[in-house]
Amino acid sequence: MDDVAISARALSKRYEVFASPRGRLLHALWPAYRRGVQEVRALREVSFDVRRGESVGVIGRNGGGKSTLLQILTGVLAPSSGEVRVNGRVSALLELGSGFNPEYTGRDNVILNGLLLGFARGEIVRRFREIEDFAGIGEAIDRPVKTYSSGMMMRLAFAVQVLTDPDILVVDEALSVGDFFFQQKCFGRIRALCDMGVTLVFVSHDMRTVRDLCKRVIYLQQGAVAFNGDTVTAIHRYLNEQGEEAPAVAPAEAHAEGTASGELAAVVRDSIWRSADEPRDGKLIALALYGEDGHATTSFRMGETMRVVVAYRPSRSVPTHIGVTIRNQYEQIVTSTGSAHLAVVPPPADSAQAAICEVDIAMRLEAGNYSISVALGKILGPNRGEYLDYSRPVGPISIHWDYEQEPAPFLGMFGPQATVRFRSLSGEMPG
């Protein structure tokens, strides 16, 4: 059992619902009084094991018992019957910021939460800068938490929880708040923790997220385990019983309404590049994104060609290549291409004259939001190079498709080139 992080045996949770306050009072005074009392069972004999380093998803309809289960695993609730054993330090992302004192500053709340998590004050102070940098809320860290937006609260609470080196990370729909780039940072951090051997228990209604993060899924129905096993099988069962199609593609909702065609996509240099004070040989100047109609945009139909236009100043000493990297919302690299990869020879080195590089990319990606970053570099060898300058991610870039009305050009995460042909066993086409 040393390799088991969480062990649950016959967990049940029951609530008593009273028809009236009078009935509740009479039951408290006289336990034998049961008139008008209804028993609601949130969990029914739930049993499972989660091994160390395993990433397990928990899915189900609203009211299926997911949040109740996680609250029992984290000690927020006690089960009505059954037993749960948790081996290791737990960080729980349930209702982010719910433990913050609204009158205290963000700094004070970080220290207080760290103490509650069992850390010495000196250790919290030592790691404070890391937490502050991850949250990225700037001077607001020294303002009362009651002045924070929900996104700022989520940023700070997430930073406190995941940067405290948990053995087990429990997440319950905690990442739905916040901007796209912070969500990328969060998913990147969760993935890094999983790579380091941290055990993950993840609850979400986003089946793409479950598919990408979890190796196994527990599907709850009306408080009982309906399935415990392969992720794809669990998701198919869940969606089929919901009357939906399997998540081979993202739904049409992924189209971001705020990125209509014609929206300005050019970004001034100082807002996305490295500090201009850094000495460097070759630098990026500006970036713009265009659709097939020639208009600047950040919204594309699936399969549409996106033109990435990069203005830059070449290196004085070496041929300067341009690379483009696209990442999904989970901080995964979807594709990376550019002049070096496509064996396109760049202009000769010339520090006196700026240049333009245009990269056309067919956006054969599943509907959703992505970010794009560009880099200036030189070749060191096959698939190896060195950065001369690079941008922070720009976006979100929206890929959309009406799956209800139009046959999709592909199903899945991306659409590689493919051909199909039929023939008979004799080698001739049937007439």
C-alpha cells in the first residue's frame, strides 16, 4: 500500500432534509421524531484507489457527487459511512480564495494560508517572491483582498496552493475564472507537477481538459461509481448518456465572439518583446496576423490560412531565421514551424535594414483558443537553434467551426493530410 496516495472504501454521504424548521427543531429535541424528514444520498458506497503519481479525473452530471467526494478527500466533509485514507500533503483547489480574509492584504493572506498549510513563516517568506511572480497581480498584492476581482483572487489563491510542493493536488472546476494566458500558466504548472510525480485528482465538465490531463477517469452517476477506467471510454460513456457526441472535436461555442474579423491584431514591439535594454544581435520589431481576406484578425475558420507577418532587424553576423510556435490552452505546443524548418534561406545578415518575414499556416486545428509566439534565431544543427529575440505569447487566437451545420474537414485535435481509396480483393474497383 506504500504506492497508494488515496484509498476510499465504501464512502457514503447522507443528508437529512426537513420539510419545515419546526420539524428540524423537533428532531433535534427528540431524535425519534422523523415526520417530514427526507434522506438525500450524495454518495453511495464509493470505492477506489489512486496510486502515487497518477492523474485521475472525476466526471459526472451536476448532482452526481463529484464535489462531495472531493470535499471528503480533502477533509472538508466527514463521510456518513466508509473510510478514506490520504497519504501525503494535499493542496486543494476547490473554491479558490474562500479562505482569504477580505480585510487583509494579499501579502498577509499568503502568509496566513501558508501557516495553515503547515509551513514555517521563514519558508513562506522565502518563497513569497515566487508566489507573487506567479500570481502576477502587481501592486495589488499589498491591497485588501476585498478590492480584488474574482480573477485576481483566483490568481493569488492558485499560486499559494500549487507552489507549496503538494504530494496530492485536488482540483474542482477551479480554473474557469481568469484570463486565457493565466489559464495556460496554470495548466502548464499542473502538468509540471504531474511530471514531478504529484498525484492529481481533477474534476471538470470540460471533457477536452479531462482527456488531456487524466490517465484514468472515475464516472459518478447519482453518487455511485458507474465506471472506473480508461479516460476515452469514460468520456464516451458520459457523453453518450448525456445525449451528446464524443469529444473528438470541440463544440462550436469555442468561437470567441470578441475576436470578430477585422479586429486589429498588430501589437507594438515594447508590449510583447524582451526588454529593449538587453544588448542583442538581431531583434524583433512588430507582429501582425491576417486572414485569407487580407484583413488583420485573431479569429479563423478551421482550415483557413493564417498569415503571420513579422518585422525584424537581422543579425549582423549570422543568417537570421524566424520561427512561429502555436500553443493550446493547456500550454502544450501544437505546432512549431518557420524558415529553418521549411528550409527557406533568409536574407543576408544586414543590421542596417529591417526585413519582413511572412509565414502562412493552414489552421487545421480543432476549434478552440490558442496562443502564438514568434522567435528570432540562428541554426546550430538539425532541430537545434539559439534564440536571438523572442516574444511573449499573443492571443487568444480563435479557431471556430459550426459543427451542427457543416461537415468538419477532420475530427480530432488536428487534421494531417490524408487520402482514401477503395479497391476489391482482385485489385479492381467494383463496378
